[in-house]
Amino acid sequence: MNHPEELKQLVARAALAYVPAGVVIGVGTGSTVNCFIDALATLQPGIVAAVSSSEATTARLQAHGIAVRDANTVERLAVYIDGADEIDPQGCMIKGGGAALTREKIVADLADSFICIADVSKRVAKLGRFPLPVEVIPMAQAQIARHLRALGGHPVVRAATVTDNGGCIIDVHGLTISDPVGLEAEINQWPGVVAVGLFARQRAHLCLLGTEDGLQTLRF
Ligand code: 5RP
């Protein structure tokens, strides 16, 4: 069996084939994306710049000499490349394990296509085993936790975590997510929710999955 780190390297390198030369792309957050950023730095001809989904990603891109553009200066991105905590057979995802879900959604919204890079452990038949992250405005935390309990979830405030936006993260355990689009819409409407880590409306168009048999390409 391949080591998880090798699978991350595999999908990170494979993603380079989907990066057009001379454009601005969107870059996600996490350990798989870190491998992608390192690979991106070797790409010739390279990209013009990236729009970043977190301060951590910005720092890594800049450390490689890759220019980072403010999302407000860009009208569209050819592609957004990011990892996931879970991905289902329709390309719907749970994201936010790295607390960057809100900016990830903003950058993904600018992109024509979302390419998910992940190892095979992230592929699930149904979303919900991974606790669903919700970024909230701190003063709404208790009320949103009540709403989440009413849905049958067990909300746990992530310890010692302040997002890049000054929000806090509630991780919701025990949810059965049979309607990802509906649940995303419902949670989004509660006052104080900044973003929910369900990427159902902004699902992946393609997933590069690292498996013990090599690279698998899933199209949705
Ligand atoms: C960060 C994310 C990441 O994409 C997700 O947590 C996967 O990370 P990793 O590649 O480290 O497993 O959503 O907010």
C-alpha cells in the first residue's frame, strides 16, 4: 500500500496537467494542496498568479515566488484546485478540516472548474462521517449550536481556532447527510453562519484520487 504522503504527491503532480500556462488560478488549503503548491513552483511555463484561500496558502505560494492576487481584482479563474475531507459519488464534498472553508468557497465561486485532489480515504458513499465544519460569528455560536442539535447533530466548538476571518468553527458530529444541497442551503440561512463546509452547490467537476493502484480520475 502506498504511504498517504506518496498519494498526496501523486495527485498534486497530476493536477499540474489541468493548469493552463499564463493564467491566474485558485489555490485551496491543506496538506494535499501544500504538495500541489510545491509542484506548481516547478511548472514551466508557469502561472501568472494565484488567488489564495488562506493566509497559510498565501505564505507558501509567496515563499515559492508565486504572485498572489486579491480575489477582488479577478473576475474569473480557469480552475480552482483544492483538497477535501470527504467526497461523495456526485462530487459533493465536506471541507474545512483546515478551517479555511469560507475563503475556499469564495475562490471556488470565481472558478470555471473545481478540481479536487485527495487520497482514496476521502472517498465516501455518503457524506457525514467527517464532522461537518461550520464557520460562525462568535456571538451566534450558542444559537447556531442549538439549530444544529435540532437537526440531530452534535456540535463541538473547535478549540483554540480563530479563522482568517475572525470567526470560530463548530464541528458537527453525527449528521446523516442524505440531501447535501438542501442541508447546505438550510444551514446557510441561519443568522451568524459565515459558511458551511458542505460543497454541494459548488461541487467538484473532477477528482484526482490517489489509490493504491495509482491515479484514478473521477468526473462528475
Ligand atoms: C481546509 C480543507 C482541506 O482541503 C481539507 O481539510 C483537506 O485537507 P488535507 O489535504 O490536509 O487532507 O478543506 O479547510
